[in-house]
Amino acid sequence: SLEPDKSREPSMVIEGDNRGFLTVRSTPGADTKIFINGKYWGRKYAPFEMLPVPLGKVDLQLYNATLDLEDKISVEVEKNRTKQVQSSLRPRKH
């Protein structure tokens, strides 16, 4: 679709065509902070599919505020490949 993706923040920048794709499955859904090579890159609500992301080490911090559940996932994203991850949200440690 040609509609602009309103859920994307301007911070979610990809240099050139150096990108891979990320699919995150999460039940229940969760707000996901995305870090690329240690730097905050943006956020998106999971589950989501085929999100274009820069290459490298991707750290995901998922949080469901309603149920106070969280998960942390680290993956390596390769060029033009899709990484699929499944979150396992757990009660947050206080």
C-alpha cells in the first residue's frame, strides 16, 4: 500500500539498501523498543511482520504495561533476510 506508515517514527532510519527484516510474534501484544548495535532506534507495537531494520545486532525490549509483562530478545539481522522471533513475555521483576 502507498499509505505512509503512521506507526513509524522519523528516528527509524536505514542507510542505503543495507537492511534486513524483522518479524516479531508476541502474545499478548507488547510495546517494543528496538536497539540497533546498542543504540536506540525506534519503537513499534508487536506483533509485527517484515519491519525493515538496519543490519547488525538488534536488541528488543518488549513490555506490556497492562499485564506488567516483559521480554528481552537479541538477534543478528543479515542483509535482505527476515529474522523471525517469538517473544515469551514474563512477569516483570521488581
